Amino acid sequence: MRILVTGGAGFIGSNFILYWLKNHPEDEITNLDALTYAGNLANLKSVENQDNYTFVHGNICDRELVEKVTQNMDLIVHFAAESHVDRSILNPEVFLQTNVLGTFNLLEAAVKNKVAHFHHISTDEVFGSLPLETTEKFTLSTKYDPRSPYSASKASSDHLVRAYGETYGLSYTITNCSNNYGPFQFPEKLFGLAITNIIEDKKVPVYGDGLNVRDWLFVTDHCAAIEAVIKSAAHDKTYLVGGLKKDVSNLEIVRLILKLMGKSEAEIEFVQDRPGHDRRYSVDWSQINQDLGWQPTVTLEEGLQQTINWYQENRSWWQPLKDKTASFFAQNYKKKV
Ligand code: NAD
Ligand code: TYD
């Protein structure tokens, strides 16, 4: 099978390429990535010389290029996106360009070049925010209610994918996954930032009261869910993918990281909250479990320890990225007054 992966130099995309080439060596992957601040070819060093892997440096908003690279593809797995909510608050325009118009370009090209199947990677954030102190979960019948420029742009892309299925007969699947963590995550998202700040002897910033809840999933479990959907799901299906059985707040996550790294809670610094900060995400992933037998395999404790080990062993990977991102940190973080 010839597969076009978009955004394959990012966190989940690169984990997916490594996962796929290991488990499906007979397939050929072309990785189309613009190498924004979040894209890093170092993630793919171990496969860069393989005959069944090709990198194309380019933007999914470049229509001519997208038309060219989608020729003769059997499958598109679409990860490329601007993915950080905080950046979408500071600079929303690029989110609309990449996540909406870029997805539109890919869909146009997929139809024109008769690509057999399009798998779209999306997020649980399209469903908005659940209240704390409930057991309510996002399900396949939850209405879309995005509340940040990031989630609104991803919601838009989901609608476009479905519209191309209905209108032009494009075969597609969508996965809406909860927050991922693991190796190669850009060190400005919660896990990478907390772990690397501790290594650097810096405080760990926690937004607001720290009680916000995310449904954390280890990245290789997400890759396995995508694989299950690509291999076995009926066409035009959407699946929700999530990780945890019970709520864990950001504060609990940070306390756990500090404990595993032998540090005290004095390292926590409460900072000004994110505007429009979604309170709680929780995903009902029973459908993908029932239909395809998928379930998370890595517990939070195991995944956290693996992630901590990885950042401890790979300082040369993250330190330059953090240094380059200093201006974002300066803009984004304000101490609580
Ligand atoms: P990331 O920010 O780490 O990586 C994004 C990649 O896309 C980078 O390699 C970047 O260079 C590339 N890219 C960005 N704009 C591009 C463009 N215009 N053209 C070509 N390439 C471009 O993101 P991630 O965390 O790996 O997320 C990947 C996908 O998964 C996104 O679609 C995101 O919405 C979705 N998702 C992420 C999470 C999460 O917790 N990180 C959870 C659910 C869904
Ligand atoms: P993040 O990793 O940015 O993912 P998302 O906003 O897409 O869910 O943030 C995860 C949670 O952690 C979110 O509730 C915001 C919070 N957070 C902090 O408290 N401090 C931080 O420095 C960061 C980056 C996030």
C-alpha cells in the first residue's frame, strides 16, 4: 500500500510512521511536512534511509504540490495541523489556513486523484467542555461545541471531510482522540514542559486552579487505534479514542511527575489561566472497543515513567527547541496576581 502521511515530522505523526513501518514493512510511506516550529526530522532518523520511506518538504496549503504528491496514493493519513491551543489564542490565522484550507486542499486532491481512502486525525476538543464533578463523557452523539480557535478549526476540518464523503463519494474515516503524551512531544505541551522544566530546575507552570481534566493517552496506543480503524473499520465511520478510566486533574498529573522525578510540590507555580480554558474532557471509547477490539494498553504510571526516561535521555533533542521557543514562553506565561 502507498500511504501519504501529512504532518509526519510532528509528535504523533512521527510516532505513527515509526509504528507503521515497523508493523507493515511492505508498505511505502511518503511524509509531507512543512517543518513548522513543531516539525522535526530528527524524530525519523531511524527510518530516513529506508527505501520505503520518502520525505517531501512542503505545505498542505500548496495546491499544486498537494495534487502532485497525492497521485498514485492508496491512502492519506492526515495529521498535519497547527495543534497548540495557546498558540491559537495568540495567532489564530495560521490555524485556519492549515487546519481548514490545508485539509480542503488535501480533500480536493484526494477526490481528483481517486485516492482510495482518507483517514482524518482529529481531537476530542471539537466537543467543547464537560463540567467537573460529573461522569458525563463525549460520545458519538455529542454535539460539536468548539471553544478555542484550535478546536473550531479542527471541527471545521471534520465537517469538510464528512462533506466530501457525502458529496463526492470520498471514502473516509475519522478518529477524535483525547490528549496524547509520550516521546517526541514538543516541549511546550504540559507533559514535555513539566518534565523538561524539572530537569532544568525551573518551576512547573499550572494554569488557573489546576483542576482541569484531560483524558490522557500514551501516543503508541493512539497509533494502534488509527491502525485498527484503517485496517478494519467500515468506511465513513468515526471513532472516539481515549485513555483514562477515571478523571485525573492537571494538578494531579504535575504532582505525579514531580514525585516520580524526586521533587517536591514547592516546584509548582500557579499562573494566569488560559482564556476560555475547557474544564474537563472525558471520552467514551466503547465503540472502537466493541467494533475493533481496541483498548489502551499503557497505564498512566507506565506511560509517564517511559516519557520521563525519554526526556531525561534526550536532552539534545529538546533543549534547542525550548531555547528557540523562548519568545512564545514570554508571551504566553503570566504569573498569577
Ligand atoms: P504537532 O504540532 O506536534 O505536529 C504537527 C506537524 O504538522 C508538524 O510536523 C508540522 O511541521 C506539520 N505541519 C503544520 N502545518 C503544516 C502545513 N501547513 N503543511 C504541512 N505540514 C504542516 O501535532 P501533534 O500533536 O502531532 O498532532 C497531530 C494531529 O493530531 C493534529 O491534527 C492534531 O489536531 C491531532 N491531535 C493531537 C492530539 C494531541 O494530544 N497532541 C490529540 C488528538 C488529536
Ligand atoms: P495542553 O498540553 O496544551 O493540551 P490541550 O490544551 O490541547 O488540552 O494542555 C493540557 C492541559 O494542561 C490543559 O488543561 C492546559 C494545562 N496546562 C497547564 O496547566 N500549564 C501549562 O504550562 C500547559 C502547557 C498546559
